[in-house]
Amino acid sequence: MPEEIRKRRRVRSSTVALGSMGVLAAALTSCGSEPDKRCVDRDSYDVLSGYRVVSDQLCGSGGSARAYGKGDADWYYDADVSRGYADDGTFSRSEAVDRDGFGCSGSGSGGG
């Protein structure tokens, strides 16, 4: 086999291997164990819209927003978000991870 053909084959197989590694890496990093979450006011539930999305700062680590007179804010996972409201989600992080396998979700994270 001529040297030029062997080089072309080597380059082609390297490209396939590197391309496959990139796809695998992207899949692994895009689906971590953290599900999509929104900070919502639990006291704001509306039957048609769901919970009102509030600033992430109100759901910060530890305290409830109630202590600041701002209602009862909490993380709401894997919700459908529309016009500032989140619905069809769960307040249970572990349930959200179980629902999507690895916490993959179609919508972005954060909000407020």
C-alpha cells in the first residue's frame, strides 16, 4: 500500500476517534447530577400558572426568605417555566434527579 494512502487512513481514523471522544465528553458534562432548578415563592401558587419565580438570592443556602418578610421561597426542580411562573415540577431534588436519570433537562438553570 502506498505511503500516502496509509497516512490518509491514519488521519481519518484519528479524526473519528477524536470526534467520538468530543461527543462523549459533551454528553457527560451536559448531564450532571444537578437538575434544573428555579427559586419560587411557595405562597404564590396559581392553578393556571404555577409558582411565581423569584430571585435566586431568596433561596440562598440555608435560610428561608420568610425571615426577611419575602414569603416562603424554595427551590423548585425540573419545572416548565413560562412568563415568570414555574409549573409541573417538584420541590424534591432527589425526585427531580430520578425523573431525568442524570438530571438532564431541556430548560436552562437559574432564574429571577
